[in-house]
Amino acid sequence: MSPQRPPVGDRFRHFLSALGGATTPAGDPAVPQVAAPAGVPPTTEQRRGGGRRGGGEPLNVPPAEFTSYYGRPILKPPVWKWDIAAYLFTGGTSAGSALLAAGGQLTGRPALRRAGRVAGLAAIGASTFFLIHDLGRPDRFHHMLRVARPTSPMSMGTWILGVFGPAIGAAAVAEAAPLLPARGVLGLGRRLLPPVGHAAGLVAAVTAPALATYTAVLLADTAVPSWHEAYPELPAVFGGSALASGAGVGLLAAPTRQAGPARRMAVAGAAMELWGSHRIEHRLGLLSEPYRNGTPGRLLTAGRLLTAAGVAGALVGRRSRLLSGLSGVALLAASLATRFGIFHGGVASARDPKYTVVPQRERVRRREASHSEGES
Amino acid sequence: MPDANSLYGPLDPAPDAGWADAPPRMGFFTDTSVCIGCKACEVACKEWNDVPASGLDLLGMSYDNTGALTANSWRHVAFIEQPRPAGHRTPPFAGNPTDGPVSAAAAAVAAGTGNDTGTDPGVPPGDPAAAARMAAGPEFLGMPGAQPPGRGTGAAERTDFRWLMMSNVCKHCTHAACLDVCPTGALFRTEFGTVVVQEDICNGCGYCISACPYGVIDQRKGDGRAWKCTLCYDRLGAGQTPACAQACPTESIMYGELDELRERAAARVATLHERGVPEARLYGHDPDDGVGGDGAFFLLLDEPEVYGLPPDPVVTTRDLPRMWRRAGLAALTMAAAAVAAFVGGSS
Amino acid sequence: MAEAHPVGFQWVMEAKKRGAKVFHVDPRFTRTSALADTYLPIRAGTDIALLGGVVRYILENELDFREYVLAYTNAASIVSERFVDTEDLDGLFSGYQPETASYDQTSWQYEGQERNGGEDTAKERDSAAGLRHESHGMPVPGQPPQDETLQHPRCVYQILKRHFSRYTPEMVERVCGVPKEKFLELARAWTENSGRERTGALVYSVGWTQHSVGVQYIRTGAIIQTLLGNIGRPGGGILALRGHASIQGSTDIPTLFNLLPGYLPMPHHADHVTFDDWVDSISQPGKKGFWGNSRAFAASLLKAYWGDAATPENDFCYGYMPRMTGDHGTYQQVLNMIDGKIKGYFLLGQNPAVGSAHGRAQRLGMANLDWLVVRDLFMIESATFWKNGPEVETGEIVPQECRTEVFFLPAASHVEKEGTFTQTQRLLQWREKALDPPGDARSELWFFYHLGRRLREKLAGSTHPRDRALLDLAWDYPTHGPLVEPSAEAVLREINGYDTVTNRPLAGFTEARDDGSTAIGCWIYSGVYADDVNQAARRRSRHEQDWVAAEWGWAWPANRRTLYNRASADPQGRPWSERKKYVWWDPEAGEWTGYDVPDFEKTKPPTYRPPDGASGPEAIAGDDPFIMQSDGKAWLYVPSGVLDGPMPTHYEPAESPLRNPMYGQQANPTRKVYPHPVNRINPSPPEAHSGVFPYVFTVSRLTEHHTAGGMSRNVRPLAELQPEMFVEVSPELAAEVGLSHLGWAHMVSGRAVIEAKVLVTDRLTPLRVDGRIIHQLWLPYHFGSEGLVTGDSANDLFGITLDPNVLIQESKVGTCDVRPGRRPTGPALLDMVADYQRRAGLTVEHRTPLATTDAAGERGEDA
Amino acid sequence: MGLRTFIQGWPVYRQLTGTDPLGRGAAAQSARSAELTARTETADSMARSVCPYCAVGCGQKVYVSDGRVTQIEGDPDSPISRGRLCPKGSASKSLVTSPLRQTTVRYRRPYATEWEDLDLDTALDMIADRVLAAREETWEDVDDEGRPLNRTLGISSLGGATLDNEENYLIKKLFTAMGALQIENQARI
């Protein structure tokens, strides 16, 4: 049994008081008469204490009156824990870093290259940890390599990771070449590593955009309403966020002299991300709601503010190492907040059956309306 | 080679999944109009498949103490008490000294209960208002003011009543998102067209759980893997009937070739309509629906969401090609932005 | 039926599919109601009023199947002019004797047969003599006068019509709370399905048997079905849905104090002093019907018991038989345990601490034994009462002071032993053994065989006369296997019977002899081992035989699947209709034929008329289908054999909040009561203080659990489906008392207080009864203190009041009070019950009046 | 060879070479799944039985492997049940294999607060002694008028109705021979 639960009837009493008219507690003779929830039931916003921000567009959906079996979720909310949200961040950061590294490599900015490679490896290492850690059976991680399913973003992601990971790893290891002795077997390594690192760095850079954006498909290719319906914009958000976080690494690690591309990457990434997340928060009608309310809303707002601050700092602090560094931190934090915001927004949309039933009902209604028009 | 409808639209899924000489597609037709809510299906399933315990809590959801389909309950019998007319039947409480009905209020209370199912996410609590509407009638749904007079308006007495029961199960969709997103191949399409989690493969990534539009699939705590109805794949291979369908006392659960079941279902609906049960309707039978039709479909007596079913599910993979294209576009944009950042700058 | 017998319910669904209309009558809306066409909520304990209303509807509108009624029932028989009906005696029949609270049945007899009536029916009540009639009716002598026009004022038809004349639709509504229109819908549908082309079936369960008027409930059903011609015909009948795998077998081969196998009576010390006394009381020499052979059945049973020692010369060891002196039933035993009169108690797969009425009395009784043997699969409440029972919490049982020595012996499950179950339609099915029982677990067969062996060893050489019965017992069954398990087939063979000379198994009970040449363990089962083949083990697939499936198992008697199936043909032996043909006379072959084994002498033609002075089977005419009745007729009116009246009468339950709206006589005046300090019966009108217990409660089963819960609360996949004790109440009662959904409530009776979670549900309704609103609540009775899921026991609420015919307790209806919240614990719980007792006037001296009308000759105080 | 088998068993290889390029069906089937069969098919033995719960009398098939019941399901041949079982009948395997089943004799001494163990044979012997003692102590030979009684009212029995006919027969026969009259059954309840 579950002793931790609030006393049974609490929800009912809340329900009753929300109905307005019937304020009697459960167990009172009035119970039988309450049957009819005929009045307009409270919307989710009201019940949740009003997370709706001012200035948002009015909802383009009918009042959210819906039915479900004992009000329970129709979908199973994702079982992914915080580590998947973290993975979204580290994967993106790794991809952005790899791009940064490759750019540095090709344009002769060794600080960017080094920072990008090392950060890329660290982030992808963390990603791998998070991915495995989230598994119900971590010892079976390698089963991911049994099949290559184009229909499974996670399968595709695994294979992308399978290419990207070793590549960024090799590139990062190559950074250790100067530390090796000049002679002997290790000396051979000292000579061979840089070209291998260059090649690997380019391989990593080529796969990096895929790594950064496949995670958008990973979330969108689910029944989670607010993730799925956001599929056109999610890749932009995640791609932009990856660029911005890569830029953040650059701003943090490279001398201001070499950080120009990172600043520009930050601007581009921020533009993509802000465009995408604005669309997600407003285009989806009812399904935008979870992104604006509660924790996800706060996280996405924080992400937006941090992004803006990071970009501003990057542009303003062109000559200040400190300001650049702070901007980098802000961009990384922004990316982190955005990922968690998107993640939790989707989870919230799966938890509340409203987001499952109401849009589907609306779809049925539209279909039936068009049918009857077609027939008449 | 995969069919053009491999991701969406009517399809015979087994050949599409590489079963060259696939036997006819097998499935369930669950006729809720003859379900007596005995839960033999739940038990028979557990006995055959060695499904673990799923909680000892009194949920107050009428006689449903299971709560939902979970990794530890692969059949789930839903019970819905409604103070509403039932087909052609004589109102059960006509002439009795009753006041207004309580079903909606009781359902609202029951929305707050929980069960330690030993699974994740298991049976989360619900929304009391939505629960109340389940009992009071779907007329409330998005159509304020549309309810017939005397219902849900605090009527002084209750005469009508019906008790809906329905044995829910995995739908074994034609387009099974759980299967398509599974990165290990643990979820696969069998030669019978059913969808099965291979317990020796599953590594508990949890992706299938988010992908299922019906909220069927669930993760077992401790064990970590995802579990659901296998349509008794082992029994099918031996030419046997799945345990639940074999046990079902009133043939509410029918097992057979899907084509044949669809015909039987259509005939049954026609008969019920003839006998004055206009509310009878099929759910999941249509190959043109959002999931290409279910391998396990139902005859319902109320709107799907009353039973906890999505009213118009669409498989997420319908949009998968567009998703990949969008992702590709974003990836190219990223790459271009990176190039521009390095090439176009001054410093 | 869907609730407690779901697999049987498939046949109702088949009928429904074919257009049958299903009515369900129940105090609460169940899973059966959900599938029924019409549901009638009824006040618990008023079924006779409802059914009586149907009888009246039939008779007033002459809707009976007249041809059938005239030919096959006693409708035309003329009853003694001394008979006085309840109409004239305010609810009593003539012959009521207040001092014994029983009837002298002399005046109930047919005209000219008054001397046939039982005068001392109190004795029959104590020995539950009504149970003997499970296989046959009481004997009547000769042919009573008849009036084929059914106009004679004292013919059964007219008496019946007059008796039920006050059971009008209005009265049904007033008594049962069933609105008139609903009642008429039922009556119309029932009567429309009658006649040559149509039949209707009546199904009941323990909701009928567990009443102080239980036998008469079923009698009323039988009257309707007989009037409508629904007996002995396909699609008709009265179908008892019994609740346990072999409960039918447990009465056929009874472990009941008053019966021997095959419904032979246990000898009574005064009436059955000698073998001839005993046998003649069964066969009643000179009377008609198939009981004429009972001397052979009785002799063969004793021969099976005592083998070589049993000879015609020593009356087959009849002298060894223990004798009854009165009521030795389970409830009397329990009160005797409390009073310290009983030393030892065996519980064999039975859990009275939860399953019997008045659980507290059961547990207090068990706590006052010398020793107790519990044989079960699980550690049940009846084995742990000294440790975990509710009385331990209240301090009434203190383990250190409880002397009962308890042996718990694990039992073998149904797959770990072989043997036969007799299911509810009298069908014996053999179970093959799948594997050996685990550990110390053993079958009852093993336990009793080896206990007997050991007792005989210990007594070997004894010269004590009392030990002869054990030492002479035929107890040499073959055994097998490492566990030394006795052969169940050998026992079944003995049950079937064999020729004591050739050892050949008998083909049927017609081969029984009274000269010691046959031994038969249970004569009605004779034929189950015919041809030396275990007929109960037959399992020819249903796909390989017709719908009667005569080659699946074996049904007693003589493998007949439908009793009295001669009635499926008209008096001339032709099927009533092509649709409903089942058994008929084949004139060419000169024999009865059909789908089933004809329940008639195979070659007795429809035209056969018994010669004057014929007795036994010879006296049954060719158009008398009811061959186990002494006149071959179905009895609408029962001159003897039923102790509480020749016709059913509505009496209020022993505990009722209501004065009987129909008669001055409140409750069954002959019900068995047990005045005892532990057994306080809640007051009912006309007594004072009935308002202390204003609510009616009833109990029954859930699909997910089994009886006292031993076989379900310990089984995980069942326990989790109904994990907690609960009480169902209507919204109206919830409002009145202040109960909330999933909150707690406690129920108080004069015996106990129990608590349960509350389900407030629209499935229950208050009823308008006699101008009052009556609230009913419902409880499952499966819960107790042991197992995976636990809860208070509903049966604790009941007191002990029994039906006079069969001594079955009234545990389907009682009165109680309901209060919100949890019950008190410890001594405070006892205080609460004591307070209610005080308020209700339930002192130790309190006695419930049995006769409550002046017609009884005196105002009933104590009986 | 090992490598080759491994490669050929690798679903990706099968995707590339077989009929299931998307790896959703045939290619993804595991070796275990391919060999899966109903355990009833491979059971050591099957006994035809009858459900022990209510009195409908549904046919059951009891499958045993390695000395354990591995499945109990409805017998489709039965004209009564047509292979169907209610939840209780369906739970029969859990009933007979329940971990809560008692498999050893337990003994509670008078005034004891706990159970103790007891050997089955000893228990049977002790019970036999107690039966004889109770019988001795409470025996009634004749009534007041000298008519035979031949009985003891010191011993009671209450049986469940899941006992076999053969068992009931022996119970009644033995108790009757020992003069124990108060033999009752669920059938009275």
C-alpha cells in the first residue's frame, strides 16, 4: 500500500471547491448532488496557480473540456529521467564544440581547435554516460548495435554517435601529441597523431550537425503531444542550441583574439534557437501551453534570457576575456535550460490527458465537419 | 522492399517486415458489449506469462483495482459506472426513491488514488474533472450546453444506469511506433503481424513507452525492461489461442485472423444497432485510421476516451520523413552557420 | 451469475444472443445486472412476495400451461377440509403448535389421508429432515380425490389461487420495493415464455438458500416453473448455482450429521431403534414410487460399511450405527463448544472463522476445545484464531490462557490427488492426478484411511462392544506409491457398488438387493463404475458428440442430464413441439428415446395405468413423469415434507426493520432459533427498539474471490484484483449517514462491529417499502485476518437463525447500524457492541418471539 | 566459423542481406524468439482435471514439467466450460504453487503463543490418541429408555465442499463407525 499518499478525498474536495457552487466537503450529504460537473471546469492554468505569462497569444483552442478514464493520463509519460535532458545538452555541446574545433583547425585557431576537441570529447563522454545510465539494463547497452533502424532516431543516433564519438576522441587525443617524447615509439605517435587528429576532427565535424539535430527527431518521434507537434521547429532549437553552446565553449576557452568565430556562432545559434523556441511556444495552440507554464516555462524563459545575455556579452565583451568567458557560461547555461525546458514541457504534455484528448477531438471534429460538407 | 505505406496507411505489416511466407495476420476483437468484467483475462495472462504482482491498493475506480495497462498487467479491465441509459434496457432504478447520481463525484475521488504497480510510470493520478465527465457522459466534451436535458444538470433522481466494462490490451498496431523507435530490435514484428518485446534483447531504453499513442507500454522497476502483451507469441507458434481469449467466459475477447474478426465485428455492430443499441461502435478496426488499424480492436459503447483510449491516435512515424528532412535542414543550417562564422568574420 | 459463476454465464449469453430476455433480481446491481435486459432491485429477504406475485399473476389470468398442469401436477387433488390457510390465520397455517413452534401437519393432507401427516415436526426440524428430499418427495398413500375441472374450492389449484390472492402487484411493490410496472414486466415476460413452443429457465444461488425461509423460496420458484410447464424440458428448469466444486457431492455422499449416502436418513434413537424401523420409515411399505426399494439401498450401504461382518442375520450390523437424538448441526455444535461440551474438532478445508455465520461465536467455540485439527492448503483464520483473531485484540481470547491444542496438517490440492467432484448439475467428473503433493501435504483420503488404520491398530484386541464397529469396518483399500495413498478408484468402485459374491461392479441401483449379495456405498451413484469402467472419467470431446454430451463424465441418477425429462413429452409421449423435443416415446420400438437418458422406465408406455393396489414403481402411471414423487406428480401444494407450510408464504427475515406488511405473523414461525448469551438477535417489529439497527445488509461474493478467502486471498493474482474489504452504499445512504467514497465506515449488529472502506455507488438504491425508505448495504464476505489481503469479516455481523427444513443459516440478510469512520479497537469495541445491545434491549434473557399473531392461540413470547 | 556465425546472426547483416531492410521483423528476431514454443507443448505430462472453485465444474488441463505445475488452463473439450475459466479458475496454477502454501505440519501446544514443528507420523498418532480419548470420555451407549445411541458427541467435524466424493465417503464411513455423529459440511452453510 502507499502510505505516503495524501488522504483520499483531498482531490475531490479540491474538485468540489473548484466547481464553485458545491463547497461542502466529501462525505457530506451534499455529495450525491455533486454529480454533475456541469459548470465550466477549471482550466489547467487556473488549477496550477496561473503559470500563464502576460503577453502570450490567446489560445486558439476550444475550452479544454475533455474526458478520460478516471481522469488518468492516456499516454504513458516518458520514463526518461533528467539524464536524457542532460544528454540533449551534452550531445549538442559536443557537436557544437566539434564544429568549433574543426573551424579552428582549418582556420588556424589552435585555441579553438584544442578547446573544441577537448570539450567535445568531454561532452560526448558525458553523453555516453547519461545514455547508458538511463537504460533500465545498462549492461545491455551494446544491444543498441544489433540493428540499424532508420525508423528509430535512437538507433540512428547510436550509429551517429558510433562515428562521432571515436572521431572526436581521436581528435582530442591528438591534442596530446606535443606532450609526447620526440623519440621512440611514442615519438612516432607524436608525428602521426596530428594528421590523424586532423582527419578525425573533420569526420567529427561532418557528423556533428547530425548529432546535434537527430535528438530533435528523437523527441519528436514520440506520441508525446508537445514534442511531436513541435517537430518542424525542434531541430532548429536543438541545432541552434548546439551552436550556441559550442560557441560558449569557444568563448570560455579561447583568447578573445581567436574567439571571433565563436561570437558569430553564438549569434547564429541564438537566432536559430530563439526563432524555434518562440514558434514552439506559440504556434502549437494548446500544445504550446506546457512550454509556457510551470517549470518548463520558467526554464525556457531562463534559457531565452541567458541566450540573449550570452549573445550580448559576446558582442559587447569583444575585448574582455572575463566578459567573453561569462558569455560562454551564459550560453552553455542557456542551452542547458532550453533542453531541460523542452524535455519537461513534453513530459508535462504527456502527463495531462488534456493534451492528448483535446487536439485529437478537434481533429475528429474537423474531419467530420469536412466530411459532412463534402457530402452535402 | 518496404511498402510505400511502410510508415503510414493501410498495410499488411508482416510481409513488410520481411516475413516472406507470413501466415494470416492474427489479432483480437474485444466486444465490450458482452464483457462481464470478470478479469479472467487479466489472471490468465499473468499465469501464462508469469507477470509479477501489480499492487494491492483499493483504487475506488468501480471494480478496477488494476488501474491501467502496465508492465505488470498486460490485460486491464476497465469499469465505468454511468447514470445513463443503456441501449434498449429498462431503466434499472425506475420507480425507486433515488436522488441525483454519485458516479461522477465518486469517479472524481477515485482519480486521486494510486497503485504501487512495481512499474514506471505505472498508474499516475488523474484529473478529477475529466474523471467526472467520464461518468457523467461524453456530451460534455468540448460542447458546453449540448447535453440532453435532465442529464448532468443536477436532476432530482436517477433511473438510468449502465456499467461499462472493457478488457484493454496492447493494440498490436499496423504501424507500431513502439516497434519503429526501438533501437535494439527488441520490439519486432512477428510473422503473425503482432508486435512483441523480446525480453532477451530489451535494454530498457524506454523509447517505446513515449512512442506508444495508447499508453500501453511500461517499464518494470528493478527489472528495467519494457513489457507488454505479446499476444502470447509462444502459444501462437504452437497453434494455440492466447491465454486471455481462451479463458474469456463470454467470448468478449475473440482471437483469430484479423480479416475474419473485422467481418465478425461489423456484423456484431449491425446486430446491436438493430437491437436498439445505437451507441455501439468499433474502435481500431479501420485500416485507414491513424495507425493503419489495430491488430487488437474493440467494440465500444461510449467514446474511446471514456475507456482511456485516445479518440484519434496517429502513429508518430507518419511524420518521420518530414522530421528527418527538418533535422537535415537544421543540420545544414548549422553547418552553414559554422562555416560562415569562420569564413565571414573579420577578427 | 456473471459475478459468481462467470463460466456458467456463457450459456446465458448464448441464450441472449438467440433472443432470450434476461431478468436479474438482486438487492444490488451486479455484473450480472450489467448484462441483463431488466434489472429489479429488491429488498433482501422478500423473494417469496415477488415470486408469489408471479404465481398470482399466472393464476388470476389463467396463464398456466394447463395441459401440463392437469396431467403432470397435483393441481386437481382435493385437500382435507380441515386445512386452514394463512389467509384465515394471519400468516399461520392450521396446526401450529406454539409450545414447539412447529406444525402438526395432519390438516394439510389430501382429503381422506389425514392420518399421513407428521405430528411431531419439531423432531424433523432438528434432524433437518427436509434435506432427505433432495432426491425424492415424501410418500403419500393411495390416490387422493381429484377434480379435473379445477373448480373444487379445495382442489390444490383453487387453494393455491386463494393463498396467493393477496400477492398483488401493489403488494409486491409494498413488500419488495419493486415498482409495480417493473414487476409486471417480469410477470409478462415469464408467462409469455410458456407452453408447447417456449420455456423459461430460473436460476438461483445461495441468495435463496441462506434464509430462514430458504426452502420455501425455492418452492415458490418450483410452483411457477411447474405452472408454466418449465420442468423436465429443455430450456426450462430451476438451476441451482452451487458455490463449491463438489458441494453437490457433499450432500449426495454427505458429511452431514443427519444423512447417509444417497439421502438415507441417519438413524434416530427413538424412531429407528431397529433395522426394520429404519428401513420402513424410508420405504413406507405399500406406498407408491421408486422409494419402494430403499430396503435394498440401506442393506447395501451397511454391507459396504461392514463387509463380511454385515449379514442379513445381524441386520447388516445396523446395531453399530450411532443415533441422533435431536439437532447435532454445525451451529448447535459451535454453541456446545462455547459451553465446553465438545472435546475435539476437525476442520477439513473449511474456514468457519470467516465463512460461517457469527464468526465470533465460531472463534470463541474453537478457543474452548481440547484439540483442533485443521487440514488446509493455507494458514487460515480458523487455524490462527488463538493468535491473530479479532478476539485476541479485544482480549476475549488470550493465547496464554487458551487451552486448545491445534494441529495444522497441510492438505493436497486438487491437482495432487485423484477423485471425483460432483458439480452443480449432478455431474461427476474424475480428476486425474498431476503430481504428488509437496512436503507433508496429503489428501483427505490419505488422512482418513491412515487415521482409521491407526485407530483400528490401537483398538486391536479390544473386547469393548463399542469398538466392534471400528474393528469390523471394511477398511482394506489398496494403496500405492511412496506416500501409501489409498486408491480413489477402489473407493469409487465401492460407492458404485458390487456383487459381493462375484465382485462385479453393479450396472445401476436397480441391481441393489437386500439379501447381502450387493454392497453399495451410495446407491444414487450406482452406475458410475458400470462395466468396471470409471464412467466419471469419460472425456469425449464436445466436438464429437451432441449438445447433451452424455459421454462427458457421468450424472446421477443413471447418467440422466435433465431430471424428469419424461415431462418434455406430452401425456401421449409425443414431444410438446418440434423445437422443444428432448425425450419421447417411440411406439415402433416400444420404448422411450431421445437425446438424454429417459428419466422413466424405458419400456413403460404412456398408456400404462397401474393396477389397483399397486405399490412402489409399479404404481407410477405411464403419464406420471415425476417418478421420484410418490404419486408421480409435481407438487404445487406439499401436504408433508416441508415443515413450514404446504405453500410458501412471505415472512420477514428474522431481522427486519419492518413489520410484515402481509400478515400479523412477522417471520417464519417455525424457524430454528438458538437462545444463547452469545447469539443476540436484533429486534424486529413488533418488538421494540428495532430502530437501533435501521439498515438492511446483505453479503455475497465477488468474482475475484472465493468464499472465506482461503483460496483467493492467498493467491496473488486474485488478491490484487480486490485487495481490500469494502462496503457498498447508495448515494442516498451515504448522504444520510455521512459516508464518503473511499472513506471508512463501520457496521454494528447485536453481535459485532466491523469496518470497511466505503464505495458510494449508483449501483445501489434505496427502496420504498410499505411507505418507508429502506436502505440496504452490501458487503463481500471474503475477508479475514490472514492472507495477502486482509479485512474484517462480514459474517461476523450475523446471528444464528436457521431454516427449519435444512438447518441452513440466514446469512443473506440482517439488520445493522452504519456509522462513518473506523471502528473502535480493543475493549472499546466490546463496549460499543454492549451499548448497542443495551439500547436494543438485547439482554441475556431476551428471546425473540416466534409467533406474532393472535391466531397462534397466544401472544408469542418464548417458544 | 564463430565469427561467421556471429556476423550472419547479426541483425544488421540480415537487414542488409535479407528481406527486412528496415530491421523491423524477420531480421530483428532473436534466436530465443525463433525457438520459442508454448511450454504446454513440451510439458512432461498433462492431467485432465476439474476446477476446484465453484460448482460449475469447468474442465482444466494441468501441465507438469520437472515435477512442477507449469500451467493450468481450460479444457476446450469440456461441454460445460468449452475451455473457458473465470479469474479464479485461471489462477489455479498460482493456487497450487503459492509460496504461502503450508507444506509442513504445524503444532500449537495448549497455552502456547507460537507454532512449533511436528513430524507428520507423530501428529497422526497424537490425533488418533486424542480421538480415542475424547470418544472414551464422552461415549453414550444408550438413551434414558435403554435404546441404543452408540455415539460420541465429543467430536465434531466440518468439511469443505472441495473434498472429493471418495474422501467424503471415507470420512463419513470412518466417523460413523467410531460413533462420531457431528459430522458437518459446507453443504449445511
